[in-house]
Amino acid sequence: MPTTLQGRRAKRRKYRRARIRNFLFTVGPDRLSGGRITRRHLSQECIVREIEVVSANWPSRFDGLRIGHISDFHVGELHSVDNALKAIEQLAACEVDLVACTGDVVDLDADLAGPVVTALGAVRAQLGSFLVLGNHDELHDPDTLEGMAIECGVNVLRNEAVEINRNGEKLVVAGIEWAKSAVKCATNVDIACGELTHLLLSHNPKAFLRATDLGVALTLSGHTHGGQVAMKNKPNTNLALAHRRSAGLFESNNSALFVTTGVGAWFPLRVNCPAEIAILTVRST
Ligand SMILES: [Fe+2]
């Protein structure tokens, strides 16, 4: 929660703008179309995508680790809690070692996050479940959302890192707070990644620029929703114009970035850009 009066006012303004956006792009079109647009959007299936990543910076004892990457549920008026729970069930069936959720659990109101973080914490994954918050999670009450997640056993990473030890070798997992610009993302990456980090969770894919400098083996991001409307067979030619890396896998030196198209959306349209859950197998050589 912002501590200054000015900060609190700015936050309230942001929340009000988000409500107006929600009315213009979600509630309005839905009412005008008698619910047809939303029904069609929600009838599209959420796919499971398998990806293999190889990085010499990945620790050998964790070779072959399976990460279940899920993001952007946007639980609210467009995407229901049930929709999010169904996607988490799909992920749980994939038998992963670690669950990584890269934010936007809710679209507007943090109160709706309870069942979703409960389900995330309940997925059987030997290295646990991790969460970073997205810009939508920040709109209402990020601290309450964080508290709910921690209570459910989910590791919430807000500019911090944790170490997981396995037979004397460690895997360092870091996560950063939401930031809009590449410069602010870089500042957060520097705070979170105090030493060599292997896995970075960042809602905004722009953190990858700094993560590459630091030799982070794998960065996982969401936020863009893959632009939601993309050209056929060209997933990176899409409506997320502010992002050079908006969907799929990108590699640079020994660092990789995977940007998921996410589960939910904030407007009811996806073209050539299905909702997805990503299962990443990470190899050290
Ligand atoms: Fe999002």
C-alpha cells in the first residue's frame, strides 16, 4: 500500500481507470452482444504446450526439471474462478516439479484470489509453487493477495530470491515486483538477483534485458497475453505492440525467456493466440 497521500490518490485513480476500461472492453461489449462475444471467447480451449529449454547456466543437478508455467488468470467479470481452477487442474495433471505463476491472478479485485491461490498451493510439485504479482494484482490490494497466497503455501517473490538445495547444488529462484518500463524492471532484477540466479519470474518480459546481462538461465513472463490477436503462424506479430518479445521462446547467449499467452484476458477476443499452460523442461546441456 502506498504510504503517502499522493501515492494513495494515484493508486485510487489507477483503479478507477481500470474499472472504466473493464466497462468499455468487457462489460459493454458483452451486454451489447447479448453475451454472445463472451460465450464465444470462453468456449475456446486452453492448450497445454510443451517446451524444451537448454542453458549452460542451468545447474546440472536440476537437469530435466519440469516447470509448470501458468499466468494471467484475470479472475473477475470475464474469467470466472472456475475457469482458473480448470486451468490449474490441467497443469496438475502434467506432473511438474515446480509451479511458476507470473501474475495477474485477478483482473481487479483481490478478494477473488482465494480459491485460485489455494489450488496453486495444492498442486503436487516437489519444489513448490511460486508467484509474482502482475499489474492487475497491484490495482486493488496486493498485500492481501500476497497474504492469501502465503497462507496456502505459495512462495510469493517480491524483489527477492530463494535457494533450493539438492545434493549439494542449489537452484536460485527469484521474482520481481511489477514494473512497466525496462529500466524499472532492471532495477528490480538487480534487487532480487543478489547472486547468480537460475530462474527469474517477472510479470513483464522486459526484465529479460537485464536478466541476460546477469546470466539468468531462464526468465518466465506473462502480461502480454501474446497480444490476444496475432497473425496466423506469426505469434509475435500481434497487438502487444509495446513488446518486442510478446509470445513464445527467445534465447540470447545462455539465457532464455519464455512469454506465455496466459490463461485469461481482459477483453473477450483471441485470434490465432490460444490461451495456454506451458510445461518447460529445462536442460543444462
Ligand atoms: Fe494480464
